[in-house]
Amino acid sequence: MGKEARYVVRLTEEERATLESLVGNRRAAADKRLRARMLLKADVGVCGPGWTDAKIAEAFEVGESTIHRLRQQFEDGLEAALVRKPKSRHRLPKLDGEKEARLVALACSDPPAGRGRWTLQLLADKLVQLQVVDTISDETIRLRLKKNEIKPWLRRQWVIPPEQHADFFCAMEDVLEVYHRPFDPQRPVVCFDEASKQLIKETRVPIPAAPGRPKTTDYEYERNGTANLFMMFEPLAGQRHVKVTERRTALDYAQVIRELVDVHYATAEKIVLVQDNLNTHKPASLYEAFAPAEARRILDKLEIHYTPKHGSWLNMAEIELGILSRQCLDRRLEDRPTLTSEVAAWEIDRNDLQCKVHWQFTTADARTKLWRLYPVIEPVNN
């Protein structure tokens, strides 16, 4: 028995009139008009041609299964055949509160030995192993984790300050106070940081991009040393200067600081310098590089503020280095001249746009959000 014999379309005169009117109605939905035309061809009544599924499918360029479903839907009435049923939304699988809590706790725990992270399959297998459920699908796990906003496959790095560490909060509040000073061109706030970049040469000429084909580079590459980038960023003015050097020694640091004072901010009365506590980021580095009088002259132009240990996130130059890495450095650059040229082009573009950082975190926010980490002052009994 063919599919046509199983689900027969036999239209009444009224139904044919309705369908013919619908086909001629240009304002009707295209899908609805197409279904009407196919039903008219499938009609085995007196006025219908009674086409087979194959013939209708060929004429309207659809699959035979589409015609079969249309005949099947006609069993529930003309309207049921004309209107496409909306796809049913996936219902959230049933998982009672206790079982869901077990899943959440498991997803927030360390993965099993030999695994770097939880996967949906691992979580499903573990729930079965712990006899929380008899069986459970990966999709059930995914939907429940999505509901609870848990992503156990992700990792985020964040430096947590030690509890009740007065040095940390003293340095943090000092930097936050600097960040909320009003803009003063005579006393610019400049954030200073550095990063390294590995230089990589291509071993074969890349194939350029073309329609339908991305740029293709060979998997093999050649290491060509490293370079260092010193970032000097003035967030309130939206200006930055990047110095590319071969190394990051104390002498390199001292030379860049002198350039900061004598070239980039020669007319400023005082430069408010915010920097990390790296071993080379210290006034003594200037005395290693220059004569005492020259080192003192440079230091007299600086007001230095250090971010706390475990608090490099307070340095806005680190934010700008992250942007530089994503926009410019995330590719193979073969040598230092190429790196210098590319970074200079990026610097000019960013400075022309005056891209700034609007720092929102205040001392009041720190005392509210990090209050558990502040030192506890015990009352003194007289």
C-alpha cells in the first residue's frame, strides 16, 4: 500500500473553493499558498487531478516526505494542513531539587584524577556512578547547568589578595586615590607596564585569502627570539607610547623612563607614575644607568605610586597591553623592526582616536566589596 492510499486527500467543493481563493491571494503567506497548491494537486475527488507524491514533489521541488506529512496533517482538517505547526520547545528535563543540587555541587568541584576539567559526559557518568540517577543525557546536564549559570569547562584567573594584609590595602587605596584625581596636563597620570612578545618567522610563504578560502599559513614556524614592549599609558588623555626593546633589564627601564620624562612629557611639572612592583621598576635602576645628578634630575620629575603585590589588575597599562595583544600582536611577527613598525601604526591609530579608560572602581567600592579582607582592628581595653 502506497503512502497516497494510506492518507487520501479528497476535497469537498467548499474546501476546493477555499484553497483556490487562497492560491490567488497574493497577501497570504507563501508557505500557506504552497501547501494549498499541493493539496489541490493531491485531491482525488471529482475535480482533482489526484497526483502521486512523487509527481507533486517533482513539480514543486520538495521532498516526498513533505507531501506525505501534508496528507497526514489533512486527516486533522484543512486548517491543520495549511498552517505549519510551530516547533515544540525543548522542555527542561525533570530533575528534582535534591538531584539538581548534587549536580551543581559536582560541577563546582574539582574534576576526577587525570582530567583537567568537567565535561557534560563526565558529569552524566558521575551522577550515574554515584547512583543519583539511573540514566541522564548530556543535554539534560547542559540545560541544568545553563539554568544555574555554571560553566565548569571555563577557568578564570584572578589574583586574590591575602586576608588582613595592611600593605596590600594601603597600596591599593593609594592607587585608587590617584585614579580619581582630576585631569591636569601639568601633572599627568601615566600608567607603566611591560610585556614580552615571541618573534616567529614563517618557514613557507602563506597563501593569501580568496573568496571561499581564508588566509592559510603553514603549521611549521621558526622561533626568532623575543622582544620586550614598555607601555606608557595616560588614561585620562587617551594617549599611549610603546617602546620596543630587545630586553627588559634595569638599564632598559631607566632609558625608557628618561624618554618618558624628556620626550613625551618634557613640559610637565611632575609625572604621576603608576607601576607594578617588578624587580627593575625602582629608582635604583636610574642610578645604575646614569650619573647621580642625572638620575636625581629624572626622579625629581616623578611621583611614583606602586600597585600592591597581587594587585597588578590595578594598573591600567595592563588593560592597554591586553588590547595591544588582541588587536596587533595576535599573529606571527618575524623580527623586531617588523614588530616596532606594526606597534607604531597601532599606537598612532589609538592615539588619534583618543581611546581612554574610564576607571569606576573607588576606595568606597573596595571597602564595601572587599571588607572581609581588610585588617580587623581589635578594640583597646583601657
